[in-house]
Amino acid sequence: MIFETVATGGCRSYLVGCEQSCAAALIDPELTQIDRYITLATKDGLRIRYLIDTHTHADHFSATQELARQLGVPVVMHRASPAPFVNLRLQNGELLVVGRLRLQALHTPGHTQDSMCLSVEDRLFTGDTLLIGATGRTDLPSGNAEALYDSLFNGILKLDPALKVFPAHDYKGRSHSTVGAEIAENPRLQKRDRGAFVEMMHALNLSMPTHITVALRTNMSGGKTVAQMLTEAAAIVPFMSLCELKTYVEREKQELIVLDVRERDAYEAAHIPGAKLLPRGQLELRVNEELTDPTKRLLVYCELGRISTLATATLRQMGFNCAVALDGGMKAWREAGYPVTSGKEP
């Protein structure tokens, strides 16, 4: 077996490959590490055949959908997963064939309803069901403390104690544990009575993950994060520097239309001299009456540079092929000491 671990903060992803066939599976990939996964697979001479999420993640963004688009391979989850982009849904006990390796799915609900572990040779990939010195929490959507008790005490804790445990998270830099070590040392597993275990899980009072709302939205639906949308927009948008725009403003060159896409109150408080107001929320509805010549060069800006990047991408998709975004925003313009004006449009 060829084996690689990728750590992203407390998140853990695993590349598992068959040395003979060069086939591989990628378990719990994280969105910011896509290039690293592909580089590792190339270094090891592997071709990724399956992209697996052990459950619907609430604390980071899964890379399975984007990697599936790039690599043309299936996304694998348990059949209980709500994600519509899953291509292969496993039931308890079913196998994935990866060359000479056999990855067996073990349905382990509790942290989430769709949680599963994967067993291959001497390793058990436990997702968030069993962590090193802890367990997955049960207070997030579809979590269930009683189900987690059954998954642990009537399921994976009855497996070979020598099995190596590789969880989806570890915040102390530990690489792995074993089933036997967790039975002996994991504080939460010392509550072997069902009622005591459930009571303990209900009393944990943990803080919510930072990105829980957007992570659940994107991981459950296949939708895009704001960061993804900004990256895609920036890839099709050219930018103008603050210095170049200052030159245009000072010379009062009429061939450039400067477009402020902030709200009216922000515009009237302070804007770039000569700028025209067209709030982002009204862009599609008013663009034809406000910008009658699609061949004119447009410079689009907002407060921080993000909304203007999205707006510029929209304008270019609508046929305004000379639209560019300001590299920076009104905040950067002010901090550079460049001229501003206030009041309503002339």
C-alpha cells in the first residue's frame, strides 16, 4: 500500500494507493489542498479512482466535487448522504475495489446520519466517528448520541484492537492511534454505559465550528463558496492598479468610465472623482440604460475589491468586454491618499 497523509490545520486527508495497479482513493479531501493532492498522486505514480467523504463535513469545505470535475472520477459517500452530486453511494459492508486493495464501508451514524468508516488492511479511517482521545460531537445537524454509542460500542470497538485508527481530525499533531489504545485510554470511551455516554455527549457544550453554515450549505448541496466564486471571477477579469486609475482621474480622460458598485450612502460619503454610481444589487436590471455603449472601457470598484471583482465578471459575461476591476478598493484608494469627492452624482 502507498499511503500519504495531508494535514490542513486540524483536518486530515488520506491518499491510499495500490502499488501494483497504481490505483488510489482519496479520503476526506479539503478544498484548499487540491494541487497538493494531485502533486502527491503524481509523485507516487498513482491515479485517483475514487473521492471519498466519510460524512457531511460541517467544519471545512470538501474538495470532492471540484476534484471530480477536474479528474472525471466518482464521488463516494454513504447512501444516507444528502449531497446530490454523490455518484456512488455505499451501504454497510460494501467494498470499493482499488487495484488489489479492498476498502470496506462501515456505516457508523452518530456524528452525522451519513457517517461511515473505511477499513483497508491494517487501517481504519474513522472520519469524525472516533478521534484520538475523543469522539465526534453529536450536536450538529443529524447528530445523535445514542446512534454514536451503538456505532462505537457495538461496532468499531469490537474490531481488531491492533487496527490503526486514522481520524479526519486531530489538533495535537498525532498521526494515528489503534482501536485497542482508544478503548484503554480515550476518556469518552470509559463511559461504557449507554445512559452515561449519552448524558456526557449532551453535556459537552462545544462551540460551533467557525464556518458551519457555509460549510454545510456547500458540502450538502454542491453549491460554491464565496472564495470559489471570487477565484473563478478573478480568473476571467483583468485589473487596473491604483496608480493607473489615479492617472486617468487626474487627466480627466473621458475614454474610461469609472463605476462605483457600492450602495448610495457609501458613494455619497466619499467616492473617486468622476465615478458613476450603479450599486451591485441593481447592476443587471439597470446596466442597459446606464451603460449604453458596450465597447467603452469600464473600471469597476467597491470598498474592498471583492464585490467589484464579481461585478466585473458579470459585466464581461454580459458583453462588456472592456470592463476591468480595480486592484484594491475604495479603502486602498483612501489609504494611498488619492483624491476623493463626496455628494450625489452630478
